[in-house]
Amino acid sequence: MRASLIQIAVDPDETVNARRRRAASLVREQRGADLVVLPELWPVGAFAYESFAEEAEPVEGPTFEAMSKAAADAGVWLHAGSVVEGAADGVLYNTSLLISPSGELARTYRKIHRFGFDKGEATLMGAGDELVTFELSGLTLGLATCYDLRFPELFRGLVDAGAEAFVVPAGWPARRRAHWTLLAQARAVENQAYVLACATAGTHAGVEQSGHSIVVDPWGEVLAEAGTGEEVLTVDLDPAKVAKTRLQFPALKDRRLGLQKPSAQPEPSE
């Protein structure tokens, strides 16, 4: 399976619509990939809290429309990062969009762990409560977002649902860059799974972003890592490597604590 991670830069002087057009152009350039991944909240910026309400959109809103056309043009599965979802109940969510090569909305994932403690995302947004997986090119992929990376129980739940790889879009600050790479490798090693972690470059509301999008294999080896600027990582993943790793070093069989199962969701169709 070929995956391309687009580490898009967020420029405070660029409008949201202009960034949507630019992201769509970058997606179209990834023809030949099986999966393309964008970062967390790239349209508005993960730390642009004051703009969340203004830029909130329905799941199939302007970002979906632009990304749907781009995915269909490129013929790729597109994890379009996440948007500020303005739900019908009036609550805002940090919601990831998975789009099929035909441009259909195949999955959504509402971020479960909200960052900010007693401010920011943690107070402005509701929390998701469902684990989400999907099948692609012989791999079962589990969805997580940014701060979720600090909560290993979420990834254990995804493994229990069959996940062999994790897709993690993020808007991670540069001042905690070391945690970003460490946690991505830890989630790969402890779950014997691929990690595809796609971050942003640039700044969000004055917060410098880490960049350093990273792809890690089930042994914890870094297959590719970006720098701090806008960049595209393209990596070929071997689905058989997960099963081989788990067979050679069957640590997951020695688990003793409880297992968590996600809610069942219908399989996407192309």
C-alpha cells in the first residue's frame, strides 16, 4: 500500500478558501497513491480557537466538497485531516473525514481526547465516543487525532478491533516535538502496527508547528520523516509485515487486562 502524507503549512495570511484550493491541488498531485493524509484542522489551524465558531462547517461542508473532488480526480482514498464540525445539536467537534476514490464520505471520526485542559479545544468542543477503523489494500487502519496519541488505551481498543496501522493527523506544537516522535514510535512498538502521523508546518495563531510528519513500521523503525517545512512523504507499506512481526514477537498475546471493542460500522464501498 502506498501512502502519501501532506505536511501542509498553515500561513496566517492565507485565507481558508485559498488553503482549501492549495490542499486540493496537492492531493491531485498524489495520483498513484492508495491513501493520502492531511493534518488536523489545517483549514483554520488547530490553535486558532477564536476562529472555531466562525469557521465551523457541516461534515459535508466546503472542506469536504473541495477534498471530495480532489480525491475523485486523483483516484485515491483521502483522509482529509479534520475540520471544525458544527453539528446539528449546536456542539462543535474536531472531526476527521475519510473520503473514497469516488468522492464519497466513507467514515468520520470525532476526536475523543480534546487538548487544552481548562481552555481552548477542551472547553470549546465536544468529545467523540466511537473508535473507528476501515479496510484498505489489505490493512485495517484505525483513526486517531493529535492529542489522542498520548492515550495508549485508545490504540489498544483499535487493535482489539483489528487495526494493523494507525492514521494520526495532528497540529502538534514545535515546543513538544520530541514527544511527537517518541509517542508515534511508542504506539507502533507496543501495538506492533504501522503509524502514519501527519502534522502541519507553519504557525497556528502564533503557535509554531512541529512538522516532522513520520511513518513508523511495526518494529518501531522510522520509514520516513519530514522536516519542519511544507513537504510530502510517500511510503510503501507491506501489509504482511504486521502479521509477521506479531508472529515473530507475539507480545500482544500476553496481554492480561481488559479488551475494548468499538461500535460496528458498515464497510465503505468505492
